[in-house]
Amino acid sequence: MNYMPKSFFYDEPVPNELIPKMIITGGYTSVYTEEAPLVPIVGDWKKRYCTLAESFTPILDRVHNFEVRESDVWILTSTKCGTTWAQEMTWLILNDFDFEKAKEVDLTLRSPFLEFNGVVPNVEHDTMKHAEEMDSPRLIKSHLPIPLLPKQLWTKKPKIIYVFRNPKDAAISYFHHWRGMVGYKGTKEEFMHAYMDGYVNFNPFWPHVLDFWHLREKQNIYFTSYERMKFDLRAVVSDVCQFLNKKISFDEMEKLVDHLSFDKMKVNPACNHEKEFQSIKQAAGVEVEEFSRFVRRGVVGSHKDELPHEVIEEFDEWTDDNLKDFNLTVDEIISYHKY
Ligand code: A3P
């Protein structure tokens, strides 16, 4: 059976007026999948479009057929939900707390962003090839939703860590990312509406989250949140150690929590995506506002002083609409813990 996403429809395109403001290297497309992935949840997969820049189209087959290893660990998230933070934490747990190597080698090399060559085409560094050539255990990052991820994820069943974040904070973080890294020229309000409407790369947000929420109890899945990492990083570190069958001493825990603190990560060049930043800047071909650090503000509730009141209300309504069928609240998702 062929599980390729084989249909590329254009019937839910990003509105024309938004495209010049959002552009990296071309237009946008909504990618649908026609056949259900081998994932043990029921979904109307035909409705699961994902907005991606057209530059992703040539790599989607390769991503979908990417060879997964049972020993892999995957960090899967919607954008700006604490991916980098979770990658750095997990890499150190997986690699015997090798802080020296973590500081020396850029995180994007230690833990590749699988579909990065779709985000920025024509970059020499081939992230999928890099991942293919890595020794096990590999730590791989992706923002793709379930239907577009490598199909072997659901047969090889590697360990998956999913990090959720309140979408109001994730959206404001994404806005800064697009302004600073890609040269987005629209207004904040326009961006927020595009985010809620699912018109930015890797969105819509809620189906992305809810698919993994429904899988959270599976043995190979660890579901957590940015907020839980902020409130109790030690608890998340302990959980991840348990999830990955790793031991951690008191001293290692202290050192790790310090290394992962916002202040330390903000000034850690290995964790600020500087190479990716340069590639994106070149590909965008536009002057972009200086985006000094990927690790930007790092607070829970950043939307409160960065979003107008009316937009916050719209976000809340949009969230209620998306969660009501599941009798679920954002707080429940944030506070969920597996162990
Ligand atoms: P803000 O833009 O709200 O500051 P991702 O890695 O998924 O793109 O997520 C980026 C977000 O995680 C940014 O949020 C960034 O500042 C935050 N982040 C990264 N490292 C962090 C840390 N050590 N502590 C708290 N937040 C962190």
C-alpha cells in the first residue's frame, strides 16, 4: 500500500494579499494526504491539509520515505513550542551528559531538522542525508503533522517526544521568528489571523496537537508542554530519563538544569540556530530586522503584553472551537504528565 501524500490541492490557498508578506522563496500550497497514515488513531485524513511553502514540495516524498530506526528519538512539535529547548535536554540525556560536546557542536548538527531543505531550498547542507549518516541513537526534529511525517514512524515505533505550548505564546514567538528570520513585512494582527486560519508553514495548529494528544498514552510517546518545562524542569528531565531508560545523578541534574536555563541557553551559540539563520536570510533575499537570538524571551504568557486584547479574545474563541468536541482545555493539555 502506498502511503504517500499524493494529492496537492490548491483549493485552500494562502490568500494572495498575504503571500508577498510571508514569502521565503515562492508561493504557498496546502498539502493534503489522501490515504490514512498507519497511525493508531481514526481521523478524516482527507481534511488534514498542511500549509507549506512550495519549496517543500520536492522534498516531501523523501521525508515520507525516510528510513526510521527503532533506536531513534524524535522531537515533534508545532513551531515555537520549545523544540530547541527539548532537543538540547534530550540530546544531553541521550549522550551521557556530554556538556563539552554540546557546547562545541551546533545543535542543528547533533539533532537535525529533518525537513529543513524544504524551509530553505538550495542549501548545500542536506539535513536528511546528514540524519541518514548519523550514528545511533539519533535525535531528529520535525514540525510536520502526522500525515506528512515518515511513514515508518508508525511501524518502527521509535521514541517520540511531543512538546505542546499555549498557541497564543507560540504564535507571538512565530511572529518574531518570521519578522526577524524571514523578513515578514505584515502586521502583527495579520500574522495572528494567518496563524489561526492555518496559513503559516506547518499549520493548522490544533490538528497537529490533537493527533499527538490522542496518542499520548502510547508507550513510545512522551507528551509534555513548554509550560511544564518552565514550571518544573526537573520533573520533565526525570520523566524523560525514565522514558528513555536513562539514569541521572543529583549532580548531573543540577548541571543540566543550569545548562538549560534561559540565561545560559540565550548566550549559548550552539543553541541559537545561527547557521540556519544565515541560510534563511540568504534565501529570503531581503533585508531582515536583526534577530539577535533564537532563544528570545522565554516566558509563559508573553502574549499578555504583546497581543491586543481583541486578538487574545479571538484566540480564545478559536481554541474553544477546536477543543470543545474533545471536552478539553489548554490547562489540561499543559498540565498533563505521563508518569
Ligand atoms: P519565545 O520566542 O517566546 O521567547 P522553538 O525552539 O520551538 O522554535 O521555540 C522557541 C521558543 O522557545 C522561544 O520562545 C525561545 O525563547 C524559547 N526557549 C528556548 N530555550 C529556552 C529556555 N532555555 N528557556 C525558556 N524558553 C526557551
